[in-house]
Amino acid sequence: MIQDAPKEAPEVLHVGARLYYPGGNWTCSRTGMVVAMTPARNARQRASILAKCENDLDARKKVLAMCRRSFLVWLNLFAWTYVVYTIKPTGERVARMDSKDCPFVAWPCQEVAYEALEAARARGRDLAIQKSREMGATWEVLAWMVWMSLFHGSPMGVASRKADLVDKSGDPDALFTKIDYIVRRLPSWMRGKVSRKAMHVKFLDSGGTIDGESTNDDAFRGGRKHAILLDEAAAMPNLAAIDSASKAAGLRIFVSTHEQVSWFLDIVTSGRVDVATLAWWEHPDKGRGRRLIVDPETGEHRWTSPWYEQEKATTDPGSLARNVDIKPGGAGSMVFSLSTLLMQERTYGCAPYLVGHVDFAEQVQVDPAARVGNWPVDRLEWFDEVPTEDEEAQLLLWCDLVEDMNL
């Protein structure tokens, strides 16, 4: 072991994006269009545009040209989504009593996620979106696929962890139910003629298509799609096989919350894809009143808000880590509780005798089949007394192999 000076781990501080657009408006950098981003004003702007385009063909052409240039203009002025609950300023979640059909008005964090998608596409990279639950990621990606197919004739593909979640009549969680919802609410002069079959939709005027696939090992092996969505990727038991089979496809978009152990985590941490994060503290309602605090149990900085404190009080710690805090390492059950581990550290913890890295001698052979990632991820620390030159010692290094991580 080659000795280095001990180093302190840098503090990681999550800085959340803004929750609202200044002045309640958003200006498209591509078209210069100013869009009202508060619900009531956005609804009035949509109604005004639809009324003008009802019988004015020139107005239609201008609107269609503008929407073709900018996904976000189209999304914020013509796309809809389905919202079943709202969150009060106190953090309480309540069911919506009025219409659940809502104009899709993108949050600032969703705009950032779209920019990450376009950046990945421009660079020829795939994109993984790790998220808290209920951040609208799936709706946003599906809306983008509708836009790409409708305006640019692109062939797209979607898959989820089981076939019924791709296309099942009457199931609001199915991907094609969401696609149908978005398409059906477009004005007829924009939508054009549409052919709909099982696991398939085609926009006849542009030729664009969206096809569904069950999560078989050969999903999207043909590579003829411009982009594919792999929704709930962490819950796909054969994601590794799909990841390998679909490499010839265009932009691959992996969307998921985390599980404790999954190939999705491997993808996110691999460095071979771009990664976007949609976190609860960037949700305009869940993040309302957010504060950055020091966790009394862990000593880490984290975000809190009235909504989060209610969620934390009523949610299993593993589920909170997986579905809310985007912490895959905390997503499973621990043998010892965190408070117990911290108490042991405070009572018996000491500085290591040595901190360094391992050099392999030339005569040492390393099995080439062993997959070694960032070795070592951190400096190795030696806590026992260091043997003297007069003492014989055999040092043993070991690692804890995590199930299904192909280590």
C-alpha cells in the first residue's frame, strides 16, 4: 500500500432549481414566443390562439410553423396532462374536486430535463432520467415523442416493465393511454389523420409512428427508431439484456425512480450516458417553502418542506429513499439502523493508520473476467496497526458482492 495524506471528502450540496418562472412568463429562445405559465393566464392564451386559428388559415400556418420549431411552445400551448390531486401550501395532498384534465404547463425543472434530452441527442448520447415519483417525466417524454412523430415524421418506440403498462385499454397507467390522451386533445387541424392499432400509432400526414414493445430480451434490437423510452427502467428484471440488444437504436431514454439493486443504477453511474435528475424539491408544489437543513441523524445537508415532512412521517424509510430522495443506497432494509451505525462511529471511530491505493506487482495476475469499475472509488483506509518489517503479516482485501450487479 502506498501511503498518501488523508483527504476529507468534499461536502455535496444539492442546489435546487427555481420553482417558478419570473413574472409568470416564459420566453422561447427559438421563436421569441412569450407564453403565460400560470394556469389561468395560460388557459386564456390557449383559448385565444384556438379561436384565432378556427377559421384563419394563415394564423394556423404560423402557429404550426412555430410549434414545429419549438417543442416547449407546443407543449405549453397545446399539450394536456391528467392531474388527480393537488398539494396545499401546508403540504397536505388533496384530491382535485374540479376537472382533472389540465393544460401541460412545464415547470422549470422539466424545461431543464428537456434541454438535457436535446443535448444528449445532439451529442449522440443516451439519457437516464433519475427522479422522485410524480415529477411528470414520463408524460413529458411521451409528449416529446408525439411532437417528434407529428411534426418531424420520426419513428419512436416505448416500453415499460410489463406489456399491460405499455398498451392496455382503460388503464390510465399504460403508456399508450397517455399518448392517446395527448393526441386526442389536439385540435383536428394540428392532429391530422391518425391510425391507431394495438401497440402502434401513426400520424398519416407526417408518417411518424410510435410503437410499443414488451420487455423481452430482444426489445428494439432492430435499431430503426430515432428514440426509445424505457419507462420504470429500474423495475425491468431484464434491463441488462434490453440495454445490450437496443444499443443500435437512436436516443435511448431510461426513466425511473431507483431500486436498491438494479441495472438502471449501473447505467446511471456508468459514465456512458447523460444523466438528468428530476427531484421533488424542484416540484413547484412539493418544494413550496423548501429549506436546506442539516439532518440531525446523518449530519448531511438536505432539503425539506411542509410537504416533505408530511411524506416522511407517513412513508417507509426505504420507500422514501427510493421514490422521493433519489438515494438508491438507502432503498433497502439495513441490518443495522443508521442511528446505530452513527453511534458506533462516534464511540469507537478513529482515524486510519494509512490511506492510499493498491499497486499490483508485475507478477500478479488479475482475472480479465473480473469487472473492475472505478478502482478504487475511494482511497483505501487501513485501521489496524501497521506491521513492522520484522513481523510477518498477511493482509486480506475483500468486497461485498451485491446481488445482480454483475460484480
